[in-house]
Amino acid sequence: MPAPPEIFKAYDVRGLHTEQIDGDVAHAIGRGFARVIADLAGKPTSELRLGLGRDMRLEAPDFARRYREGMVAEGAHVLDAGQVGTEMLYFLVGSRELDGGLMCTASHNPKAYTGAKLVKQGAIALSGDAGIGELRDLVVGDQLGDAPGGGSSEEVDLFAEFQEAALRFIEPSNVKPLKVVVDGGNGMAGPMVGPILDRLGLDLVETYWTPDGTFPDHEPNPLLPENREFIMRKVVETGADLGIAWDGDADRCFFIDDTGRFVDGDFLTAILAEHLLAKKPGSDVLYDARASRAVADTVSAAGGTAHVNRVGHAFFKTRMRDEGAIFGGEVSGHYYFHDFYNADSGTIPALLVLEKLSVEGKRMSELLEPYRSRYFISGEINSEVADGPAKMAELEQEYGSRPGATVTKVDGVSVDFDDWHFNVRPSNTEPLLRLTLESLVSEQDMEARRDEVLGVIRA
């Protein structure tokens, strides 16, 4: 079947298996990926060393085989890590200094989806701005021609090496025997993170911990409230100190405090930044344009320097590599670490939070109280609009001209006042504007300002 152009997204390849991506399309993507990486690396495909991993989806073994065959057909040597979490593919590319890597995954999407996450040397993600567009043109435009052949592959086992690398981010003896509910969403967290947590002497309540591509219990997307209701209840029922839930390919983790309340990504970024700055004082930290001022305030108070950044892992990883920030956090649950090849991880944040709770002797709700009582955030709210750029210009004119306003355009349009601010940015794939707003006055003030700005957006 021909590859439909819409499967090539802003940061990855994603589509319905069989209907949009079949084995032949996967083979073509494998070939095209090798070509794109060869161009980026400035070397022939016959000299490439590429990594490959796959998640637990039912079609993943077959699709990964076809990706591998495509890369080998172009002459590349493929290191196949088998069934792993996505960050283990990043670890493979970074630790072996490979030219790139392909992870066969549809991340947090429902079971009908398949796809690939793609990185170049240094585990830096390809994006629509750099690499994925070229891949789309090769595959959709049927520009691949005959394959030169001559490649090869080998299987590699990363688990022991990865576990040791992750544990180096903490002092394992610091971690107390906390009671922790873990929800793997029948994804890759169980086999990837489970053995590490088992070594820490925790009282683990394991749920949906076995990989199962049918997702019999709930979709592996903890950002959706309906998918985290279970773990929120379970934390309260079991009297646990903490709950941790992962998405399908386990490169993102989400936290539930001891009262059963979801922990917002802004506040988790601030907590992680504070803990890391205690280990490496004076360092730089990145945070995304949607985030609460809690992040910048916490980083500054901890002696670091905070830098606002464009949303998207390609932009975070590249800037961290170029400027040396020790950590970057996104509201969506992506957390990046300089000492982990600037890659995002769902393992390292879990370890750091467990260490911080243990060292400080506080409950998660206690760590969060100073944030929740001062920073009142709306979360991200989507609105369908006919003309996104025109609406953002209208918002900039309406609010940017008010006394005390500061307008920035790191990502979309941000307007800041002394006691409140908002960011509005377009979706990469849909006719949507995404609003995040924060008040430093009260929950009621946030809600009133949120409704006012939404009124302009939706007028």
C-alpha cells in the first residue's frame, strides 16, 4: 500500500496499523530513515550504525522486523535491542554513539495505532522541521529506488547496563521503604522500571504491570483523567505514600500524591529541578512556555538559572546539548536529563522523587502545598478555531496593549502581567489553539481570567 502523508507527524510517525501503516510501509520507512540519517551524518548508508527497539504492541515484532529489513537493505548495521522502553532505545543510541535509532511504538495511543519515534546521533529527535519531512518525501514520493543491500544486524541486551545507568542518578541507600502504587498501563514500565524499583526495598503495589498490547484495563495514557482514576483510588485505598503511572512506551511518568491527587507537570518540574540543583548547584534548567511561574521561581531560589523553551522534545534535546542545561521539564510529563544523553526518561524522575521524599522526610502533598497554595493553573485547554494566526494576533493586540503587559513569542504568544499570565499556541496537527493560564492571586481569579481569555478565543 502507498504511505499516506498524514502519518508523518511533527515529532514522529503515527497511524492505524494495517489501514495506514502496513509491513511494506514500515519497510519503506526503514529504508528512508537510513537515507535521512546518512544525509545528516554526512556518510554513506553502508557506514551507518543504527539502533532499533520495539514496544509491546501486538504488531510490533512484525513491524520492527520490517523496519530492520529496510535499514539493512540500505546497507546499515542495525543493533536490535528487542522489546524495550523508548528511553532504552535513546540509551542505546547515546551509549554506543550510534548514528541514529528507530523505536517501533505508538507511545500512549490506543491499541489500533502503530508508528515510530526517530532519533539521530546523540539521541536527538527528528522532527517535522528536521528529518521527518525529508523522510515523508522519500517514502510518499516513492523516491527510494532500488536498495543497495549489504547491511547486517545483531541483537543486544541493554537491561543490566540501563539499570545501572539509571541508578547512578540517585544514592540508592537514601531511598526508604515507601509504599508505592505503580501502574504500568500494560506497557513497558513493568519490565523496564520494575527491576530497578525492586532493588530499592520499596513496598510496591503493582498494577497493570505486565506488557499486553490489547490493553485490557485502560489505555496507556495517564494524561487523560479517566485513565488515572484507578491509581488515584488505589493510592487512597492502600494508604500509599505515592502513586506512579507510566504511558505505553514508558518514557513519561506521572505522579499521584498521598492524598490521591494528580501532580501537575509544572510542579513536578519544579520539584525535580530543586532536587537536581542541590546535587549540581548553579546549573541551568529548561522549562516550556506553558509552565507555571513556580518553575522559574523555584530554580532561582535554588541558585540555578531557568530558561523558557519551545515545546517539543526535539527543541529541548537540541538546546540542552548545545547549552549544557542539566535538566528540562515539560508540562506534558517529558523530563530530560543532560547526563542521560539529553533524552527524556520515565525512569529517572521516579527515582529522583523517591529519593527526595526519603531524604526530606516529607509526604508528596507536603512538598506540593507551597505550590498549590500560591500558583493557580488552568491546565491546557483546547479550542477549535478557524484561523489560528489571526486569533493569536487578536489576543496579542487585546492583552499585549494593556498596562504592565509583556509579550514574548518563544512558542505561540505569551502575555505576562505581575500577577497572572497566559500562553496560547497552535496545535501542530489540528485546527486548535491551546491555552494555559495562571494566576498568582487565587483559584477564583484564575477561573475568571481563564473564562475571559477563552471568550476571546472562541468568539
